[in-house]
Amino acid sequence: MAETPYGDGHRLVVRRTRIVSAQGELFFDWRHHAFITDRVGTAVALDADHRAHAVVELAIRDLKEGSGLCHCPSGRFGANAAWALCATLAHNLLRWLAMLGADHDGLLVAKTVRRQLLSLPGRLTTSGRRRTLHLPARWPWAASWLACFERLRSLPLVT
């Protein structure tokens, strides 16, 4: 981590992280993240706060792109308020589903949650008054989906 003065009362803070993918193993390379701030504090604390703010920005992006907040349907305030409420509920349900199927290290975006946990390529059959869900044999997210389903089934019923 490095920092330098930038303009009047501002600081430029740069954090360097090593690329750890397959490409990073072939080519020794670094990724640099920079931001400008006028806040007081250590560079490490400011960087942690900056990354936490990035999580908030990702949530706002998911609300807009993943849950439909960018498509307010009307010029009327009441209709847009109802639309915003429905989009927020959809976003929160999507985040809850992502936490139930938590086989990941970081924050999942709405598109990934939809692809891995909601768009289920299964078939529901009934035989002898019992329902059976048949999942594809080589579906890459079957274990994650089944773990999510078992966590959901283990929640107590509220009456």
C-alpha cells in the first residue's frame, strides 16, 4: 500500500494485489486499485472503508440491474414507490437465497444467484403420491442447490 499527496488536502492511496488466477501463475502480475480521499486516517483504515463502500455500490447495482429498480413504470410517485418496494423485496429474497446456498467466498451478484440457484434445469415427477425432483447428473451447481434446499427445509415453521 502506498499513498502520496494529491492536490489541495487530498491523498492518492494505491493498493496492490497479486493476480491469483491461472493467468497469474503463468505471468507474475499485479493489479492496482487507487482512490483519492480527503479523509483523515491511516491508508489501511481508509482502504478498508473504501472496500466496504464498494460492497454497498454492488448492492445498489444489483438493485438496479438484478431486481428491476431501473424500470420504474410510471410518472406517478405512488406507483414508483410500490415498484421500489417490490424491487427491494426481490433483492432481499435474492440475498437471502444466496446466503442459504453459501458455497462461495465473496459476494454473489444477482445474475450469478439466478444462474446457479433459481434457474433450475430439473424435472418434478409424481409417483405414488410422492414428488421427486430429478436434477441433471452433471449440473455443476447441484450440490450447492441441494445444500440450499436442505438449509431451507431445516428452518422451523412459524405458525
